[in-house]
Amino acid sequence: MAPTNPYNGYRDQLATLKETGKRRWIYAQKPKGKLYNYRQLVSYSLLFLLFALPFVKLHGEPFLLFNILERKFILFGVHFWPQDFHLFLYSMITLFVFVVLFTVSYGRIWCGWTCPQTVFLEFIFRKIEYLIEGNPAEQRKLDAQSMNLTKFWKKMLKLSLFYAICFLITNTFLSYIIGVDKVLKIASEPISQHQTGFIIALLFSGVMFFVFAKLREQVCAMICPYGRLQGVLLDSNSIVVAYDYKRGEERAPLEAGEDRKSDGKGDCIDCYQCVDVCPTGIDVRDGTQLECINCTACIDECNSVMSWLGKPKGLIRFDSEKNIAEGKQQKWPARKIAYTVVLSILLGVVAVLFASRSDLEAIILRTPGLLYQPQNNNAISNMYNFKVVNKTTKDVPIHFKIMNHEGEIKMIGEEAKAHASSIKEGVFFAILPKQEISSDNIPITIGVYAEERLIEEIDLTFVGPN
């Protein structure tokens, strides 16, 4: 007798909810297969980078730092200041367009392969669960039994490890905000000196613990805005994890000695392995669904069954609904090519903006409220205020030069030097001979030099006598 699909109402309710509205806990079978091995490689590489990068430094500064409190941002060893906000704005616009176009073309690969929620849950917390509580059948049996010593210590050990890892992740994120040196210094000091911060870290870890111990896949289906947008962004041309119903139907259990083709049966033997291994509890054979995160666990499981049956792999695969409906092989339609070109251009534009970003920026303004000043040798001067932002990690000598007139710059006070990661402010006189002044308001261009390198030319006005 064919097994009954418990999720026939998948269009009306989430797979994680019962008809009564109560939570249906997902006991996902441990995946295995080629794609899962690739996911492990990607996920553990990302986890290694997450925990290792706070310790990486360049010229004594963190390789990555997002100190919102002090408005200090370091990206790949390069300092970014509030003056670089336009780069952030362009990047956010590009990211938004990128997410839309990428999802329309390639589906939710991000969700299943690189999303922190998936990486943490599937490759840290669920691994611990398998190790302590056993396979899904053993987990289900453990949850169903009344509390005893075995159940108590297994649950306490699991939950304690969950919270410890959440606290570690919290401190790792904190290292990207204030720097790993400060985090280690705080950790070495008495808690009484950092009570507020410690309580905040405990609360944040508690929220994360609740997400991975209780909410789990509900985050993807009910909370994550990107997941909710899937129904709007995907269409029949999008590449998704899809079931080839033309090849698989009519599905029926395997029987000894049968000729499935002559009996009108498809390649799907209704074994439910694709459902058992799904971390969100859906049946991929019902079509594209909100809960699907394109983790490819069902592809690996189905390919394993097809290999055992001696059938071609790919009954469940990455493909578009349109290709399956028309019986075509996966290909690159014109729209997808166009979107990919647009994505490449957007990434190129952002890369050029970041590459062309100046390490030094200067602002020069004529001192307000002052007219010209007569000087010796039949010359006229104007006073200017300057501000130089040094985004580098070394001190840089600064000097100025008049570019379009004969004249000189006379600094007021000490020689200008922009110290590392700071703003240098000062005042100077621009002095022009009277013969260079043809009217009471002439244009003047001042070049800003870092040592001998011209970094910027600034157009100003020079006020002279009538």
C-alpha cells in the first residue's frame, strides 16, 4: 500500500504546522551525497573565515572592522570614512538589484548554500543534535518518552552546547564591531567592569539560541523577508530545485518483476526519501514552495535511489519549471543572459568605484568674513581654511600649490601633516602678484599634494581690489 502524503494541504498551510495550527517538529534525515559534500566544503570554509578573520591584521589594523559606534570602517585593510558614504549607498543599491536579478535567474541558492541561518543550523547545531540524540528515529523516540535521567542529560548537554556556541558567535560578531583585541581584553577583566555589555551579550546569545534551538526552519518560511519575496521574484524560467514530473509520474511503489514503463508508471517509486531528508519538511514533488531553500538534499537522496534502481539521475535537479514542462534540457535563455550581463556590469561599477576611491580627501574654503589682504612686494593675499582627511594608516606630509597663476602658498602655523586615520585642519594664505589679478573676483585652482603626488585640484575664487 502506498504511503499517504501527510502534506496534501501544502498550498493552504506550512509543512511545519499541523491542521490544528500547532508546530510539527521536523526530524530531518542526515543528508549524504555529492552536492552535500560540496555544501560542507562551502559552509566550513565560510565558518573558518568567520571565526578567523577577526584575528587577521594588516599594518596593525583589523582586516575587517564595522565599528558603527565610532564610525570606523575597515574593509580588506582599507579604511572607510563617513566621507565614503556614497560608496555605501551605491553598494546597497547594487546589492538590492543584484538580489532581485540573481533570484529571478538562479533561485534561492543563497538560502541553501551560504545563508548564515542555514550554515549554522545544518553544519553546527544539527550536527551536534545527531551526535548527542542520534538519528531522526532516535530523536523522535527521545522526545516522545517521559523525562528520565538519560533524556535529561542528553537534552541538557545539547542545549548547553547550543548556548555556548551562540555565545561564541556573539563574541565573534562583536569582534567585527570593536576589534578582537578589545573583546579579548574585556574577556580577561572581571565581569563587574562590563556588566551592561555582558548582559547585552547574554541576551543576544539567548535570542540566537532560541532561533537555533526552537524556531529553526520557521525563520526561513515565516520571518526572513528574502524568503517571503520568493513568490514575487521567481517565475517559470527561474532555476530552482525541481521535480521532473513528466519522467516521474505516475509515481508508484516498486514491485518485484514489474515493467514500470508498460504499466504506465514513472521513475518515482514514492519512497519519500526526498521528504524525509528535507530540513523544512516539504515534498518537492508538489512543485515550487515557499519553504524550499534550494539546499539540494533531496537531489542527493533521489540520485542515490535512482542509482540503486539503475535509472538515470536527475529526477530531482536544478532546472526551471518551463524546461520541465516543455521537455527541454537546461539552457540559458536570452533574459538570463541579459540579467547576468547586468549583474556583471553592476559588480564592475562597484569595483571601479572602490578602486578609484582616494586615500586622501581635501576640502578648501575661503575664510568667511575676510576680504583680501595687501602684502609686501605689490601682492595680494586671501586666507583659506583647509581640511584633509587621511584614510591611510601612515602619516602623510601635505602641501599646496597654486596651479593656474604665478603665486605662492604661505602656511599659518606648523607644516601640514595629515596623521594616520585622522583629519588635519589648518589655515593658509594664497598670495598673488597684483598683475595676476584682472578683476575683483578671479578663479584660482589650488593643487593638494601628498609628498610629491598630486591628489586633488580644487577650484576656488580669489578676491582682489576693484
